[in-house]
Amino acid sequence: MYLEIININLKSEVSAEDFIEGNRNFEANFMKAQPGLRSRKLGKASDGSWVVVNEWESESAAQASSAAGRGNPAAGALMGMLDTSKMTMQHLEIIPL
């Protein structure tokens, strides 16, 4: 299994409510159809930053989803809300305990 952790900040003109709604749209119109997606969680820190944690069946499933998102309207709308200069992404193998 595989984790994808994305740390993000919103553009100054984007409200938290609009971002949450954009995530709901992205979830319904793109992510739910992605093969290998086990779960997706959105969190907000006290400093106003956000994190998305996606759990995938495999690294290849995560990579395929990333490629499929290019050109997707829901993905594009969500990306338009982000300050991409501050975005970071980690990819981690899940170690069973």
C-alpha cells in the first residue's frame, strides 16, 4: 500500500468554504472513479494550511490517477485554488505494523 501526502496553502482570495466545496466536487467527479484509491482525507491546520492524505493500493495506481487528472475539469478547478509555489507532496510506502 502507498500513501500520498499533499501539503497545500490556498490562494489569498480563496475561502475555506469554497475550497471544501471544490474538494467535494473533485471527489465526486474524479477521485471516486480512480482505480486503487482506498481513502482520501482532507485536514486543516490551525495556521490555515491544509493537507490531503490519499491511500492507494499501489504506487502505480497513484501515478495513473495523477496522469488522468491532467486536463480533468474538476482537478483543474481545484488546482486553481492553490498557491502551488508552497505545495509539497510526499509518496510513502505503508509499512504494516
